[in-house]
Amino acid sequence: MIAFVFHPTIARALVARLRESDPAHLVFEAPIQEPDLIVWERAHGIELPVDYRTYLLELGNGGAGPFYGIWPLGLWDGAGARGSFDDAISDLSAPFPHREAWNLPADRLDPPDFEDDDEADAWQEALDADLYEPSLMNGAFWICDQGCALRTILVVSGPERGTVWADLRATGGGIVPHTGSDGHHLTFGDWYLTWLEQAMRETSQTR
């Protein structure tokens, strides 16, 4: 797979070509203003990866993208409607703890036979405490809804900074990197431009 360099001019040109065939869905929010972006970064003790930062400043503060699109900075769907994720995120300035795919052991995810509903509820509560332990998401936040409570994560601190991962814990899939065909971990720019190119191929095939 080609390692893309995210450049807003290239992304804008590809989006413009796609918009000719699908104008209703390729919509962006207004770009964020850099002073507002800097305030957000300082409040959270981080500097955003350059390709994601470029997306926010030059394409839009959320909008067209993989799956159901990119959320505006600092927002997510965790409460059932778009709202701030500040009460849900972990320490963004701490290193992201994963280098490879993570999940609990398979036998921990497999429910035993229960005597009653109270026992089942207690088991599920304990599982959720392990599965959603806050430090598992240090140095990262959600940027995209994949559907069915699955989401894409952007890593902002640690050795994996700049890469995007899939949070599949809601269906037992753990936390796994988005990867290219050769297995390398995709950056935000890789991931976004790969989606654009795939969308263009699909559009050309339907014409």
C-alpha cells in the first residue's frame, strides 16, 4: 500500500470530484479557527497530529469521511446524541498504552452459566469494568462513528501518536489498529485518503 502524505489540496480535489456524483453526502462543517483550536489543545495538554489538525483547519471541523463521517473536535455520540466527550475521555496527555491489537482473554469474554439474573448482572458489570477501564484509552479520543457503538480512535500521545484505531469493545473485538494491506498502522491521513480513493473507485464503477 502507498503511504499517503495528507495534503488539503489533494483531499479537496478528490472531495470535489466525488461531490459531482454525491453532493448530498459530502458535506463539511465550517473549518475551525486556529485560535479556537489552540485553546482546545492547551486545555487538554496536547498538540494534535498535523494531518488531523490540517483536516480541521482547512477541510472542515467534522463532516465527510469514512463510515458515518468525522465528528467535530471534542464531540461524540456516547450519550446517544452528539455532545462533548470531556466527561468520557481519559488522560489525553498520557501515552496510548497499546502498540498492537488489544483485547481481554477469550475466556474472560465468554459468559459462564448463571444461577439467576443478579449473578448475570454482576458478571456483566465486572466485565464492563475491565473492558472499559479508563486507562485503556489514555492518549486517544474518538473521532468517527462506525455504527453499532463501534468507533474510530485517533491517538494523540505516545509512540502510536497520529495513528487511527478501531474501538470494537462493544461487540467483543477489543481495540485494534486500522492497518494497510501490508499491516502497517494507518495515520489519520492514510486512513482518510484511502477512504477517498476507495470511494472514487466505487463511484467510477457505478457510472
